[in-house]
Amino acid sequence: MAHIFITGAAGFIASRICEMLLNEGTEVTGVDILNDIYDVRLKEYRLNRLLEHKGFHFSRTDITDFTALDKLFTENHYDAVINIAGIPGVRLSMKDPWLYLNVNTGGTVNLLECCRRHGTKKFIQASTSSIYGENAPYPTNEEASSDRPLQPYAASKKGAEAECHAYHYLYDLDVTIFRFFTVYGPAGRPDMAIYRFVKWIAEGEPILLNGDGNQTRGFTYVDDIAKGCILGLKQPGFEIMNLGGHESISINDLISKLEGMIGRKAVVQHQPVVKADMLANLADITKARTLLNWEPEVSLDEGLQRTVDWYMENRTWLKDIRI
């Protein structure tokens, strides 16, 4: 039976990957530092669900602590590493770029080095659509320039990608890098738009909207992202692939959909555009479709309804989550 090492296990995307692998009978070791970048109660909620699985092992380990990571790799053999851990968020990276460099780039190097030293041959790295920078073609394929990131967050992910290629070239490590496009779903991060919009509309609080709302996104349901990452375990060599939604929508239209599902009108307060934010994104997924036979399966309407339903079912404690 395969044994997979997954970082950021209490996080939004990684917890879903863990859950899917565990349901398949795969043994999973998950690590997470449970930091307070966003409300820890959400991380504890996800982690508690995973701890119910017999094949799940958890370690509160920081990926910036090489000694602690090396100890885990010494004690166990892992068939693959899926590195989802990292500091998320474009705007926070403008305030503390050193944190992003240390965790997103430095933490990736620590994991790659553990793989090299201990014979783990497969490495999956989470990256971001933000890496494509300004004036990317639309929809965006993997050949688009990623040499001029617009924020420290994207730059830290570009650094992680470069380190992955170096380890592949030098040590023949099998690497798949996935660039995620605007992921959403139940138990999502509270700093992401859909979570915030659902909470603000449901609780009658104003939506704080940067810009005029005409900016667009290709949202991707979390289950589709998790399935893509699992498929990536089978892909040999070195590949960079987009994982993204197939339906683009403006933020104004997104708010309208959520109003209908929640049954309440939003109060929108417009704020200045944030320079670090991209005006549009949409993934060209030809490569993932060709190499992995991957397609996003959950429609935007269905995914939004699942997210709204989850919030309403857990509203008694979610209404107090720090945004």
C-alpha cells in the first residue's frame, strides 16, 4: 500500500486530497503547523475530520524546520510528497514578503532535500495562476510567461517551481507542478472571495468589493483540484500543468448568483482596486486533459450551492470566523 506525505494537511485543498486518498485505502501522513494566518477553527474542523480515518497520521511540523522534517523521513518511507503547505494570499505578501520566501520557497527546498536524502521519487508542488503576471493570454496556457510576477506571493511560488526543476535535473526526482486557478468550496479559506461573500450576504453585512466588480475569475471546485493532484501521482518526468475551472464569471454576476441561493440581497461597498490583484484569469487545461485525462466536473452552480449549504449547516460557529 502506498504511503503519501502531504503538507498543509489541515488546509483547504490538502485536507480534501488527504480525505480522497484515505477513502481509496492509501496511507497518509499529514503535517501542518496550524498557524493563525487565518482562523484556526477552520483548520481544526478539517483536521478533526481526517483524524477519524484509521490510515491517517498527523504531525504538527513546520516545513521550514528541516531537522523535524528529516526525522519524519528517517522514521518512515514515503512513496510521494504532495506539497500544498504555504502562506497563501496576494495582499498579505505585500506586507511580509520575507514570510513568503521562507515558507513557500524555503520550505519547498527542505522537502525536496528530504526526498533526495531518503529516496522518495515523486514530488507534487502546488503553485498558482498568479504566477502568470500581467497581460497573460486568455485563457492562459503553461507556455505563457511567468518570469515577471506581480507580487511577492507569486514570486515565492516561482522560486519553488525553479527549485523543483533543479532537483529534477540534478537528482532525477519526478516532479509535477500544478498551477491552481481560484479554488473554492465547503470549508474554504475565509480570506477568499466566495467564503467572504457567502458570510457577508447571509449575515447581512456589507460586501467589501475592490473595484467595480467587472473583474472575472475561472473558479475551480476543490474536489476537482484534489482529483487532479491525485492523478498527478502517476505522471512521470517533469511537468507543469494548469488546474482550473471551465466557467468564467464576473464578480458582480457571482454576487447575484449567491444572492439567489441565500435568499438575501447583498449590500455592496466598493473600495479602490488593489494593484496586486489580477483583472481576469481563466485556465487553458489542454495539457492536464491530454496527460492526465483530467476535466473539472463540478459546475459553478453546483459548487456554489454546496458551499452555501455547508455554510448554512455550520452557521452557528462559522458566523464568528475571523475574515
